[in-house]
Amino acid sequence: MVVTGERREESPNRAKYAETELHACNNKNRLVHAWRPIIDWSEQQVWDEYEKRKFLAHPAYLLGWNRTSCFGCIFSTTDLWAMMREIAPERFNRLVRKEKELNHTIDIRRLTLEEKANMGSIKRLPNDHRLSKWVNLALNKSFHKDDLIMDKWEQPAGAMLGSIGGPC
């Protein structure tokens, strides 16, 4: 069984998803089901559950991202590009170099990543001691179980922003 957290309110395409169905990797040799247990939940219901349990949201939400799809997604907003440049300049600059090397932008209007980041804002990023902690959690590949609970729960900066930034 593959359990995922898609919700119908996230996009018109996801609104059509069934709560349960055979998974795409199901075949004659193995039976695999897909289950989307929160498909009918609102975003507010999701955050209410996090608050009730004092779960730490994924650090991307704490840093102001409203989705946890690809870091550097082609659908990122100007704010997300500006924030990526701020917290992960080496990753951002690697993408900038690739654009130049390929002589092609990811933007259909032909704006470069640098131009997009220059148009954005980093105001959703925390401007205190939390920034380095959350960046470290977001960009590292390991964590400690104690990192998953917040002493005092706070709604992440990326919460309740809807599905801006693309359909991923």
C-alpha cells in the first residue's frame, strides 16, 4: 500500500483523485493499492492536527514555502526563488550556471533565475535564531526524533497560502 497526503482542494487535477485505487505500480506479480486518507481534508484541518500534536511542520513550511515539492521547482514563485537564493546560495547558483550553460531559462517569459529572484521577497523567512535551525533541518538528510515536536507550536509561515507555486 502506498499512503500519500494529496488533498482535493490543492488542484483541479487532485480534486478528481479517488481516496483508494490500485496504484500505478500494481501488476500481475504484486497487488499495490494507493490510499489518500486526507483527500477530503481542508488545509486548515491539516494544520489543526499538527497543532494538536505539536508536530514540527516540514522545515520548508516553517521557512515560508507553501508546498514541499521540488526545491527549485519550475513552478516556483519569485519569492521562492529569492528565498532559495538566500538560504541555499550554492544550489541557486548551480541552477543559474546551468541556465547560462544551456542558454535557456525555465521561465516561459525568458526571465532568468537571477531576474526572478530579484523580483521576489524574502519577508516570509524568519529573521531571528530560528532561521539557521530550520535551514539546517530543511537541507540536511538526517534529523533526531526530538526535532519532530515543537515545545510551543506555531503556524508555519508557508501555511494557508493555498497552492501558489504550481501544481506539483
